[in-house]
Amino acid sequence: MFSSKDKEQIESQGLTLQEINNQIDLFKKGFPYLNITAPATLLNGIMELNNELCNKYISVYEKQQKKKRVIKFVPASGAASRMFKKLYEFRDSYKGTEEEYLGLLSDRGPASIYYFFESLKEFAFYPDLRTSYFDTSGEDLDDLLEKNEFIKILDILLGEEHLNYGKLPKGLIKFHKYVDFSRTAVEEHLVESANCCQVENQIVPIHFTVAGDAIQLFKKHLVDIQRIHEEKHNVKYEISYSVQDPASDTLAVNMDNEPFRDTDGTLVFRPGGHGSLLRNINDIDADIIFVKNIDNIVPDRLKDETTIYKKTLAGVLLELQGTIFRYLELLDGKTPEDKMLTRIGNFIEKELHVIPTDDFAKLSAKKKVAYFKEKLNRPIRICGMVLNEGEPGGGPFFALNDDGTKSLQIVESSQIDQNDKDKKAIVANATHFNPVDLICGTKDYKGNKFELSNFVDKKTGFISTKSKDGKDLKALEWPGLWNGAMSNWNTIFVEVPIETFNPVKEVNDLLRQEHRTITFI
């Protein structure tokens, strides 16, 4: 199946022929569905907060914050092309006929093309758009708007010779407009990090995962703004970068599961999905890792509430971790008495929500100790959960593990058998979903870093249909970062307000109330 030239390409990718054959086998066999057993709700599986609890956990975090190595981890490698997908499609198809114009006027909803142009002046990037047009033509962009020159406007926004917004990383798109300036998504993350991720000596560590060809763009942008925010917030940013390892890329195949080839005959590889970023997290040496997507960021007027809940989640992590570490140190000694074994068992079941098998009570004390060590000595993730209001995203469920236990998992809809009536009923009773706001502890009770690849459920993953050069192909994505890649972590779900979840998937999302700057702070 593979020529000597293919093998050279595979090796240059950092992969082996055996790994490629394993990938092809996955395409052929597919991934099994996850066996969910119940939704996680406020009644069972999701912690409900109140002001008293928030204050308690914030205090826990703030007392230890300066003594810990804290870092914010921001996946920021995605290009903004998906944000502008509808605009690209419109630009490629719109001819400016009267019929098309009337069709444009017929849909004026908040997600419509019409609404984009009607609200163009409200976007944070509008001044740059206007300047770019004037610099190249000497004309005012407002005139194009009045003349309904929609395609020319999109050429300025998306074209490489102008703003090139369709090709820029999403993190470098201007998101929020203030009174006399605007901020990119990356810049907003600097501000949020100053509020909740300071460590000793006012250091604020932030790590961005970026595409390899975008590192210089990020560095150039941050050089311009870093000093401004260091002076404003009295901090010193410690910014680091990493790229997704090419060895985590996967081979694309055609619809017959044979290697998909480019027009020149070379094999086509695709990024293995955000689950591949587990390697990047694994390389980070920190006690507390805040994980948040690049596009889930708010302007200043809403940052106080975001800070409250990020600190709260971090406090939950530290308190839980403290209990786990004490139990593990105890289990390192002689076998505890039955009363202590019962207490540890109850903690694992009631607090960590790991449900043992029916015959657990019959196990010997020695076997119980081994079970407790195995379940306790794991990485920990505290996951914010918001009420499901129709947004896409993974949901919180109890799922059956290979050893017969049940535990909390974040599950994507593609991992659930939609033809199974019982599973559909479980999904129908779900109340929350995951906004990808995680606080992670990746060190054990002795202070050693976990090898995170040891806690991945390798049976999970995704196969999707894509296209290249007009031909269909199948793409393989590794277990998702907050799904299968963290499947065997200890997991706690905590309800947080929907106001803390404000992703920008399409450009018109920037016009939502949550992304508008009503007052300057």
C-alpha cells in the first residue's frame, strides 16, 4: 500500500508505518459508543454553588495562590476561517442582482448576512477596515456601505492584501470595542489572567498553543500590548507558546478507507483534533492549570463575575486535592482500620462520584486499598457546567468504565448511540453542558507530574467526513482533550452561570449583548 516515498513522508511526519496502519484500522472499525448510564444533574453529579460556598473556595484559592505554580492554558491555534464561513460563501455566490438583494433583505435575524452589514460599524474591527480601505483607495468605506458594495467590503475584510481576517488566528481578531480603543481575544485573556492567575512577585504565566506559522504574529502583537497591561495591572506576564506536535496528525483516507492522496500523489495528513493538545499540557510544569478556549472571553464589564467563578473552581480543586493527598499518604502506611476504609470509600463514591462494582463490599482490605490508590492517584479536573440553552457542546454524564465502575465523563453527541432508545432518554434528561472552562491538577501527592497519556481512553475518538479539492475524505481525530483524553482523570462538575460562557463561533456572535461594551472600565 505504501511506496518508499510514502514511508519517507511518514517518517518525516514523526510517525511509524505501524502507527499509520493502526490509524487505518480505526477508520475501518470505527470507535465504540460510550455506555452512558445517567445524566449528571444538580441532584446527582453536579455541585451547586451559593455565595457562601463561593466565598469559601475563593478564600482557599487566594490563601495558596502565591505559593503555587499557576498557569493559564489557552488553545489558540485555530484560524478564524470558520468565523467567516458564511461571509466567504456569500462572497463567492452573490452577484448583486435585484432578486439576490431582496433575498438578503428577507432574513434580518441576528445570524444573517444582512445583520452583519447593517451592524458593520459596531464591530471592534471596523476602524481598521475603514483605514485599510482608505489607505489603498483614498476613499471612505462608508460610501461602499451606502452603495451596498458588499463584495468589495468583504474583499477588504478577508483579502490577504488588506485585513486578511479569514486567515488570521482567531486570537488576533479584534473582539471588543471600548471608548477609544479595541482589544483582540488574546489581549482580553491577558486582562482576565491578571485578575485570577497571579503568582509570587506579581508574575502572570500564560501559555498559548498556536499554529507554527502564527507564532511570530502572536509575539509581534503581544509586544505591542504586553507592557501596557503590565503597567495597568501591576503585573509581569510570563508568556510561553507551543505548537501541536506534527506526530499527532492523522492520515486522511478516502471513502473506501484507502490513503487519500494530494494531486501530486503525496499522502494527506490532518491535525488530530484538540485532543492532541494533551501533549502540550503534559509538558507544562504547574500545580494549577486554568484551561479556557481563546474565543470564550468577555469585555471588562463582565470580567468580575468570570473571575469569581474561576477562583471558585480553583478553590474546589485545592480543597479536593488536599483531601485526596492526605488519604494517599495514609494508604502508603499500614492498612487502615475498617472505619477509615469506609470513610475513604464514601469519599470516592460521594465526592468523586466514582461508583464501585456491586461486589466491592466483599473485597479484602488489601484489595480495597489497591482500589483506593488506583482511583485516588490520578490527575484532577474541575469542570464548569452551565445550563443547556441550546448551545452545542459536550454534556456531563455518568458512564460505565472497563473495570465495571461508573464515573463522570464529558460526552459529545457523536459518542452516543442515537438509535438506542434508552440512551436517547438519558440524553433527553440532561440539563447542562460543558463550556470548556477547566481547572486542572496534574501532579501527584508526592509532587511528581503525572504522565497524562496513561489516563487516556484510547477507544474514544471521532471520524468525520471532510473534503479536499472537491473530493470527499475521512478524517480521524484523537480522543478529545476534555472527553476521552481526560477520561480517567478524577472529575468534578460544578454549575457556573451561563454568563461565564460567551464563545464566538461566527462573526455575528460578536454583536451579542455579552460582547458589547456598554460602559468603559
